[in-house]
Amino acid sequence: MANSYLTHTQSAGNRRTWTFSAWIKFSNVSDVQRIFLAHNNTHPSTQIDYNGSKIAVYNYDGSNTNFIVQTNRLFRDVNGWYHLVVAVDTTQATASDRVKLYINGVQETSLAQSSYPSQNYDTEVNDNGAIAQVSGGGTPGNSFDGYMSHVALVDGQALAPTVFGSTDSTTGQWKFKNPTGVTWGTNGFHLKFENSGALGTDSSGQSNTFTVNGNLRQSLDTPSNVYATTNPNSTGNFKQSTNPNLASNGNTTLIENGGQHKQAPTTLAADTGKWYCEVKATSGTNGFFGACSTSLSANLGDNYSYPGNGTTGSGVSIRRSNGEKSVGGSESTYGGSAISNGDIIGIALDLTNQKIYFSKNGQWSNGSSWNSSTFDAAVGAISLPSGAGTSFDAFYQFSFSPYNSGCDINFGNGYFGTTAITSAGSNGNGSLFEYDVPSGYYALNTKNINTYG
């Protein structure tokens, strides 16, 4: 969460040799965000930052940058997880061996900046009395906006990324590996975020538990099972800088203040299977909640309509102001009443049978009003149009278009924004939704797509 961070006061450790490892899923790809830092009352500080879509490790004394190693390539994927490892050993004779930065098991050697620390340089990491901080926030500011998993520090060793990850023999992809046999050192820690009530718990055995600040929340989204979120990189680009639009809380909260129908489609899509999500109206009175298609020949998000007033005829949605259905911009009776702030709309997307259904606060539409507490595929069904110029083998994705309004979306993590669902409905299949999920429908995540898609 964007205003959340974790802190722990360090004891005297090895300031010259250490390893930081974290699995990261970005949400905001434009603002400066601090991933990890160690500081004495803000400065001097040693920091690992995400800045302008690049990743950098550097030391700043309040006036000067003493060293900096920054990637040349950009990291803008808001769907997949990156594994970041920073290995520091300033005792090395060769300058370029003193700071090594790895992404998904591969060392970054094409660097935008590469000013290395002097030999035997003392960083602020593992400095006695300094604050180790996961994410910015508080006095340092610039909180990380996204998801983190298995954040770890090893005090006293510069380790290879293979301690924390490995290459899958079948897919060739870099995957999580539980670190074993590690000598963590005085200030070492391993934050797994397994206990939702104690997210700062250290699992390294060193008892370096962190204090949680802000509204940090546990997520079911992990490197091994990626959940859908909205996609700020799509052509509709809900996060355009020309209007004050906001996407936050891991791209599950949307606020549109510019008076435009900007599309916010999901990062994941499917061409078969049955999928479910929930969206809560939070402000304003207008906008559309639904789904839209994207051509197989285009990147996801590059060829779609708005879920309401689209030009390609592939969008299907419910209009907030009157509860009517909109199919390719053509509206007609469906729910029979407007969607008020606090109402939760359930969206059941059946790509196997090319249908979509909507509910309001657990009541499914019969085609003219919200009145059925039990999902029934015989009523309230809306046929999905195929994408423009394509057959129905086009992908579909959930999509949201607030208009001078806001909404929170639950893709199965059990939260609307930072507020937990009131009581989990049935048939969640490991995901958490407010209302009962229709039988055979699933949260849109990579495991379910692989199994049911």
C-alpha cells in the first residue's frame, strides 16, 4: 500500500558486506519509490530505489551521492513479479565487484550510472542505531506502491541470487526458492508476510521483527500465483498525467476527476473459462463496470473499447447512474435501479458460453431488476459480442471506466481498497469475495487460468 512501510532499528553489523533480496510487483511505474533503505534520521542513507522505471542502489549523505549503480533498462511490467537482489561487498579490490544488482537471476551490466563506492566503504546498512526500512514513508517519504514478497537481508555475506531463486527446468522462468542454510548475521531478516496480523514478523531466526506503519495489507497475489489488477500501461491509460486521475492500492482503487471515460482494463485476460470479481462504488454517480475484448493479434489492452461507450462494439457493462446494461454503447434495461456509493457489483464472466451476468449486493439481475439471491444462468444473461473484426477467440478482460467517480475492486484478495470484506461468501476456491461466487466461476489469477482457462 502506498503509505505503508516497515521499520527496525539495527545493531552493529557488517556495513561493508551484505545482501538484499525481494520479490516485487510494481503498480505505479512513474513516481519515485523507495524499496529499501537504512538511514540515520533521514541522512546519511543507503537506498534501493525505483526511479523513472529504473532500479538503483546508492548512498546519499544529505548533500552528495557517494556512489550509485542504476540500471539502464526500464521495469514497467505491472502484472509479473520481479526478483531483485543487491549484493554489496566494498572490500573487493575491483570497483565493479563492490555492488552487484540482479533481476530475475541475471546481473544487470548495462548501467545508466555506475559510480562505485571506494574500497572498504561503510554503508548505512547494518550501522548501529540506524533504521532499516522496507519501503519509504514517514520522514523519508516516497513509499513503495505495489506488492512485495519474501523480503530478506543477509548481514555479512554478498550472496548470489541462486540462494533465493532458481530457473524452472520446464518453463525456463526464474522462480522463488526458499533460502536454506543461510547465515543471516546480526541484522539479517526474512519477512514472509505470512501472518496478516503480524506482517513484520522475521522468519530468519534472528528475531529482527519490524514495526508496521500505515495501512499495510496482506495479499494473496504472490510470485507463484499472480492475481489480476487494473493495468495503467494500457492504451486507455487511466494514469494519464494530463488529468488528475488516480490508481492506488496496488491498482485496485480507481478515482477519475477529469470528466473522461478512461479505460482501466485488467492485466490478465482469458478466452475461455468462467471468471468472477466484485467492484464497490465509492464516489460520484457515473461510470461503467464490466468487461471488454482484446484482439489476439494485439498486446493485451491495445485493442479494446470502453466497457460502456466504445467504438469497437466489444464492451459490455453496467452503467452506474441507472443500472442499465450497455452493449457496445447501446443501452437498455437490466438492473432497474442506479448503483449508489457503497453498493457492490458482482461480475460473472462466462467465456465458455459467451455470456456475462451482474449482481448488486448479492442480488442477481433477472434482466430488468436486482431480485434474485441465487445465481441462475437462465436469467439476466447478456451475450458477449466478439471483438472488432475478430471471431470469439479474442481474449476478454474485466474493465472499469469511472467518470468523475471512484471505485474499489476486489479481484479475490478480500479487500475493497484497504477495507477487508465484511464476511467471505462461499465458493471462493481459495480467494476471498464478499458474496457467494457462482458455482464453476473463479478469481482471475494465473493458477486458475492454467487450470480452468
